[in-house]
Amino acid sequence: MQNTISADKKVEAKPKKSVKARMQKFGSFLSGMVMPNIGAFIAWGLITAIFIPGGWFPNAGLAKLVTPMVTYLLPLMIGYTGGEIVDGHRGGVVGAIATMGVIVGTTIPMFIGAMVMGPLGGYLIKKWDDAVQPHIHQGFEMLVNNFAAGILGMILAILGFFIMGPVVSVASEAMGHAVNAIIAVHLLPLANVFIEPAKVLFLNNAINQGILTPLGIQAAAHAGKSILFLLEPDPGPGLGLLLAFSFFGKGTAKASAPSAIIIQFFGGIHEIYFPYVLMKPSLFLAVIAGGVTGTTTFSILGAGLKATPSPGSIISILLMSPKSITNYIALLLGVTLAAAASFIVASIILRRDKTPDIETDDLEAATAQMKQMKNGDVSEATQENIDNARNVVANYDNVNKIIFACDAGMGSSAMGASLLRDKVKKAGIDMSVTNTAINNLKDEPGLLVVTQDELAERAAQKAPNAMRISVDNFLSSPKYDSIVLNLKARDQMDPEPVKAQETSEQKKDQVKKVQMDLAGVKEITFLRDDDKVGTATMATSLMKDRVKKAGLNLDVKSLGIDKVEDSADNLVIVTPEAAKNLKIRYTNIKVFATKDLLNSPDYTGMLNTLK
């Protein structure tokens, strides 16, 4: 990870999609049909757990909600959402009609059929509209559009009833039997060998909502619970990994791990621990060990849930459990053993590995750099960055909106947006900071996209002309401070006005204006404080350019107020507000007050006087 913000501006050619990016895109499309409707799945799970015979509060009347919801409501919502993703509300309507055909044509919950028919309906109506709408005579638009959607929806519903429904039903039953066979021979834990690495590569929502949830609901509809709901959401592997970092990690990774534990284990946002694994790829072994151990425990003890827990919090998992003390014990034991296995393996790796931890070193370096900037210390190592500050801030010229993008657009991106929104607000910057799913990104003007490193390629595909910043960790990235500092510097920098050639008389007037204050000056200092750190850095860089062009041999720097040397050859440039306190504190320095530290019109006269 680089210590400075990397921003991709204009992209000349459309970037090629890697295999990983294609998988992420397809997985996001599948999960995108389920995630917006996850509240309905949770409602169905709670109604099932509470009101069916054997539930917490059995109620024969309310229990009648269970079958219609899982048979009709949930598949129709998935079908509508799939069509809407492709062609908005109109595509959603046709997708829902098409889904009804596969629902009626089968006897099992038709989630997979909905994931096929919904997008198909949206795609076909979109193609129809693109081909026909330009040729519709004025006044017939509503007639043609409504009948086109109705007729196409009817045709797809009939095809779904006679063809797609039976095909998907057979395929679903085959997959169900295969899963049951794997469970019967106790091989299900091997699935975590693939699930855990795929999660860290941000395929977690695709695996859970796109594959395991549909299969799990079909199993739960017959058996009352399913272990498939536990394969991906189990918080144990992530908990063990973060505990290991809390004890044996380094630098920022160790410092941020305890906070990440709360967010991951109780908040259910698993994406928070993915960067910790990516810092040291050997830690894949730790989360795999945790996942295999947890699933093995669940399988042996017969644990399962009524519906998918979303987010994957320990609270959600317990809420989705059937009313069974043995099931609760099995759940808690499985999560605990998964965490223990992950912790042991991760601890061994972290303690035995003596090679430099590049990502952690980068995090520490970035944090140290921010601290130096706040304290006013500018070392030789950071001087090159300061000299390039003007170009960095220029990238923010047109930014008027910040969007955090993650795979689902709900968990980690919402957390990151909240953190940066708070920083932006405290800095007094009027800027919209929101979050969204990466599939919903639009290439808007003035957009700054913040995403995880692993999703940077997809962000480039969705918003090639936006400014893009990738971070390793939404919880504790030093780049947030850099964003705020550069936005503040941008807002305080006024463009240089186009001036006519100065006459000799004007030049003399400018010299007279500052002549009395500048005799004997050998160095120029910009005063830094926490609120003006970005501006002072930028002003220092700009003044160095001016001094060099003027042919002057002056030392230009920025310092904290406690490090200013009280010398008559020191010219300190500050705002009028700061000048009052500075004159009281120091008696020998020369003070140059200006409202615009970056582009004061008085700088020309000042430099002419110093020649």
C-alpha cells in the first residue's frame, strides 16, 4: 500500500476485466437480487421460529403465513429485483410475472428459478423497448408499452410453467440430494476450504445470498432448519483471527483489531477482517482452519438455522435458531471452537514469521506521516511529497460528492462512509458522503469513489472517469485524513487571477507596501496548527516555487508555533487571526498577515522587496 493517496482520474481505454473481477461481478449480481430483500427473509425466519408448532409462541393462525411467504412472496421479490436491476421498474414487473410461472409450475420454493426468470424478463423487455420505442407513433406510447410488457410477461410465465419450472425443480432437487449426500458422509466441512478464501476475495455475499441461502431455504422448508445457513456467516473464524492480531499483531493492525472484533462479531460485518488476511496471505490457513472446525462441530451436533442470518452477527445467528437448547449449545460451541482454531493457527503464523510485514509497515508509516504533519515536523523523507502537494490537491478540484462502494453496499461501506462523514463534518467541509453497492456505481461528474483494494478494478470499470481511492481497511485507513486535508486545502485555494503585465509604477507601489517589514529576512516560515496543516503544507510548496523563480536564496518551511525561532531574520506568514497571538508571543520575528496563505496578491510585492 502506498503512503500517499493514489487517485485514478481519466481512463483512456476501457480496462480489461480479470477473472476475479468477472467472478465478483457475477456474484454481486446474484447477491444483488437477494440482499435488498433480506429483511423479508429475516421476517419469514422469525415468523417460522416463533409461531409454528414447537416455536417460542405457537399460533396456528399466524403460522399460516409461513408457506405463502416462502412459496410466493420471497421468490416474487427476488424475481422483481432481478428484473429491476436490468431494466428498472418496468423490467421488475416483467421479471415478477415470469417468476410466477416457475412458482406455479413446481412444488418447491423457487428461488433459483426466480434468479433466472427475473433477469431474463428484464433483459427481454429492455431489448424490446430499445428496438420498438423509437418507432411508436405519438399518442400510442402507453398502449404499446403496457401491452408489450403484459404479453411478454405472459409468454415468459407460460414458458416458466412448462419448461423452466420443471428444469429448475429437477436441478434444485439434484443439488439438494448432493448436499444431503455430502452431509451424510461428513464431508460438508471441506466446503470451507473454498468458502473462506472466496469470502476474503469479496465473494462472501455471492456465496451466501446467491448460492447457500436458496438451497438452505429449500432444506429448511422441509426439515425446519439447515446447516447451510451457517457455512458462510459463522463469525468464529474472523473472531479468532482478530484476537490473534490483538495479541501478536504489529502497529496499526494490532491497534485496530479490538475495535474490529466488536464490528465483526456483534455487528456482523465480516469484511472488516478481510484486509488483515490479505496483509499476510498465509493467514488464509487460519480462517480455513476456523471454518472447517466450526462446520464440523455444527455437523456433528446437528446445528442449523431457520433462515439466513444477515448480517453474520452472533446476535443474528441466535435469533434465527429454532427453539432448542441443544441447538443453541451446538451453535455457541461451533462458533467458539471455530474461533479457537483460527486463533491458534493465526497466532503461530504471526509469532513465527520474522519477515517484514509490508502492509503493517505501510500502515505505521502512513500514520507516522500524518502525525508529523499535525505536529508541524517536515522531514527530508516527506519533503518530496510536500513538493508535489499542489498536484495532489489539484486532483480534488471538481470533487463534490464522496461515495463508499463495497460488494453489497450495506455493511463495510456504510461503516467507512460514517467514519469519513464525521471527519468531513468536524473539518467544516460541506460534502456529501454516502455508500452504495459497487454494482450501483455511476460515472458521475465530480465523484470521488472510495473502495477496498480488492474491489478497485471493478470500481474502475463502473466509474472510469471518477476520482478513485482504494483503502485496505474501511475501519482505520490513514487515507481518510489525507482526503480531508486535501479537501480543506482545495477549498482554501483560490485560482490565480489572470493579471495584466505589471507596470513599473504598480511594482513600485507593491514594494512600498511591504518594504518596511522585510529588511534582513533570510527565511520564510508558515505557521501550522491542526486546522491549517493542509493549507500550510500547500502554501510552503507554492512559496518555494515563487522564491526559486524570483532567484532568491531563502529557506522556506512550515513549523508548529512552539518551534518558531524568535529571530529578526525570520518572516512568519500567517492569517490575520493568528497574527494577533503571534505578535504577543514573539517580539523579534517579522509577521506577514494575509487572508489567503496560498495565493495572496501581496506576495509579488514581498518577493520584489526581498530581491
